[in-house]
Amino acid sequence: MRLIFAEALLRQRTPCLHKAVLAALAAVTVWLGCALIGQDARAGGGDDHTHGPEKPVATAAYPRVTAQSENFDLVGILKDGRLALYLHRYADNEPTSDAAIAVTVGDETLNAEPAPDGTYTITSRRFGGHGEVELVFAITAKEGDDLLIGKITLPGKLAEAPSAFSPAASSFLERVRSTVQQRSVDLWPVVGGVFALGLFLGLLLRARRLVPVAALALLSVLALTGAAWPGEGHDHGHGDHGHGGADKTAMRVGDVPQRLPDGALFVPKPTQRLLAVRTTVTKPESAQKAVTLTGRVIADPNRSGLVQSINGGRVMAPDTGLPRLGQAVRKGEVLAQVEPALPVADRTTISERVGDIEQQIALAETKLNRIRPLAERGIVPQSQVIDAQTEIEGLKRRREIVGRTRVEPEVLRAPINGLISTAKVVVGQVVQAQDVLFQIIDPKALWVEALVHGTDADPARMTDASALAADGKPMKLKLQGFSRALQQQATIVQFGIESPPASLSIGQPVTVVAKNGAPVTGIILPREAVVRGGNGEAQVWRLTDPERFEARPVRTEPFDATRVLIGAGITDGERIVIRGAELINQVR
């Protein structure tokens, strides 16, 4: 009887049990869907297409605040509870270290203290908190007064909304949501799948198929658990593609220069000071078009000289020795001696001539000895004695001259005051007639000889010529003249160098830039502002934000030895790097 009653009671309660199970499954489905959506909303998720594209930013090791005006760039870096302020002029990016900065943080106003490295520092109790804090900077400097406003996100963890679930459930849901987002799967299909799974389980329960229900429920739990706690091998499999966990995505790199995904560069202000990065605000200028010529350094013909031997012979050093390269010499100073090389026939002729003179001297002396006693006794006039003495003196002088011709070397002397720029002799060297043994130049008087090919330029209309020395110093040139006859299909143009540098050498190649042509309008920048990009094209770096640089391809034309004319690529009012561009270009 009891058995029949229990069976009847179970049959009466079976529809209620089915309804309870279905209600429980629906509640679980709604709970999972709402939980996933709620967790996604709290995590800042949502439809990616509702927001426009954002400018890529660099990850930094320390929180920072940036502010900018038409007068100043300001960057504050929070480290160890102290905010270091880097203040730079807007136009040229020059650090400003003599300003007074008052910083308002919340309800307190602080005066920034100057540091020895040219920065300013402040400390505040608000820096130990969390969240976003607004800062107001009142700047007083000789460039002018300014007021800048910026915000800094403090490193403390933001408060989270209270969760309706237990810590274990919240952790589980967070892992599921994170895994779904990392795999680029939308949450709505996941919620729909969970809802469909609940309905299917309900139908199986309604049909009293408990074994499939239990198996399917177990597989679902395992699938969700595996998705929420991926294995170690799964992490390694996706680590190379940038789909690591939330901890990996939140990892911050050091405060170092880095290249952003869009090709721009993040260069911190401390690094900019280290590299001495300077900028200029572009503005169009009207200038005459320039031409580029190939030239070389030559000596001023009026203040230089060559030392050559007329007859040739063997080189002998003077008492002071042969002059060395770079030695200063005075006009008329003995540089070397050349012993002439006489042929055998000439030596014989000279010897015979010397012997003949000596014989005449002996006869004249004999005659003088004979008539001198007679003159003393008045037999012969005294004039005969005088004539005999004069004849002997003349013969001796002739003998001396002939002997000197045989043995006296040729003396080489400096023709001008200057420096020895070329020396091609050593002691004992045999040189030929007209060989250049020494070249003397005046280092303060040098010229440049350039070639003009075809009709590239009119030499008569060249103005404001300049050249670049080996040490990078520009040289101002003055036109001296040009040839009216072509040499090697080119016209030779000579320029005088005004105040040539001491490092300049004769024969050194230089590039001459001279203005010649109609005036043009454009932006003029230093040559060092233009660098080569990865594809080989010319480009400049534009400072868009206090710590952000963008590359701009440009078209350039020569303007002078140190500047170029930008034909296209940048416009008026942009901040372009003019110093340190080559170093910035190396950031990878």
C-alpha cells in the first residue's frame, strides 16, 4: 500500500520537478549571460566599432602628465613619490631652467623646486593615491607667463564595483570573459550558446533522459573550465602572436625611446635632453635658387710660390737642415743647396782655364818683382808697379770665379713668407732642372677652383657662394673670375675664401653652392634636419606632442653649403627637428 502511495505521489510531483529543473536551467543561463555582459562592461569592453581609431601611445615605466601651449612644452614624470617637471620652449625645444612654476594639485598649491639637472620637482600627499588627478601649472619665465593644465593617472589600483557573486565565481567569470576576448570571440554568441544549451538540457530532462543530461552537463563544465584556465602549452602557443594573458598585456616597458605601431616615435623628454634635440617652427621664405658645383682648394697665386733648381744636381742640406712640412719660413731664407753635376769635358775645360790663369798670375808676379827695385831707384816710373799689381789682383779674382763655378752649389731660397706645404727632397737626392722641390703657401690666402658644365649656371651671375670645410664649418666665397675658354668641356670658376679655416689643405675637394637663378619661395632648413628613411627617401622628423615624433617625406633642393630648400612635404607652422634628427632616426 505504501509503495502504491509513493508511486502515485511521485507521479503527481514529476511535472513540478520538471518545471523546477527548467526554471533552474533558465536561471543559470540568464545568470551566466548577465554575468559575462556585466563583467565585460566593467572591464571597459563593448563594441569596438563604436569608437574611432585612437592614436597609438607608448607604454612608459612611470606615470606622466603632459601639457602644451604656444610658449612651452611641459612633461611631468612621477617616480618614487616625486613629480619631476621638464620644461622646454615650444619653438626650439630648448630646456628652460630659470622659470618659477607653481603647481596646484587638488586643493593645495606647491612651488616646484629647481634641480641641478635643469628640472623641477614637487611632492604631494595626493601622489600616493589612485585615479586621475588634475594639475594646474602656473609658469613665470623671461619668455613670458603661461598657465598649463594636465592630468595624471596615479598608479594606485582603481576601486571596483561590488560584485553580486562569490570571489570564486567572480574569478571564474573573469577568466571566461578574458579568454573569450583574447580569442577575439564576441560575448553575445557565447551567451546564445549557453542559452541554447540550457534549453536542450531542459528538453532532455523532460524526456527523462538523465544519462545524456549528466554527460552533456559534465562536458559543458569541463569546456568552460578549460576555457577559463588554459593550459601552459596553450599560452606558449599564442604568446608569439601577442595574445597572452591580462598580466602580459599590462606589462610596462622602461622609459626608453621606442617606435610605435603607426611608425611614429616615442622619445621621453630626458632622452631628448641627452640627445640635445632642437626644433624650429617652419615658415616660408623667398630666396634665390642655388646651383651645386664640384671644386677643389688651390693656393692664391699672389701669395704662394714654388722652389725649383735651375740646373739640377745633388741636394745638400744647409746648416739648419732641410725644412719640414708645415714649417713657417721667411722670404730669402735658405731652404736647400744643389751641387751641380758637371760633365767630364766641362771639368777639363775648367781645369785648363784655372791652370792658364795661374800661369798668367805667376808671370805677372815675376814682372812685378823685377820692376819694383827699378822703381825704387827711379829707373822706371812707379805707375808700372801699380799696373802690375792691378793685373795680378784681376787674375786672382778670375781664378776664384772659375774655381767657384766648379765647386759652389746652387742655393735655393724661399720666395715668400708662408708655410711649407710640399717638400719632395732628401739629402743626396739628384734632381733635374725645373723640378718642384718645395711649395710655400700662405694659409690665410686660399682659393677654390670649381667647374661649371654646360649651361647649368651663368658664372657671371653667381652670388653668395659658399662651401663646406672638412670639419663641417661653412666657408664664404667671393668670385674672383672665370675662364672664357672651355677646359675639358667645362668653364673654370675661381673663388676666394674669406677667412679660410686652419684645417684646409691644397687640393682638398669641396662642394660649392652658389646662388644663380630666379627667386623661389619655400621652407629653408639646415641640411642635418633631412635624414634618410628606411626606404631611402629623404624625410624630416616632426614634433607633434612633447614626446612624440612623426616622419615626413620631403623633396629638397640645395640652397647653400649648410641649408636646403624644402620643395614639398611640410607646411607652415610645423615643428621640425633641426638638430639630433640623425640620432632620432636610429630609434627602432
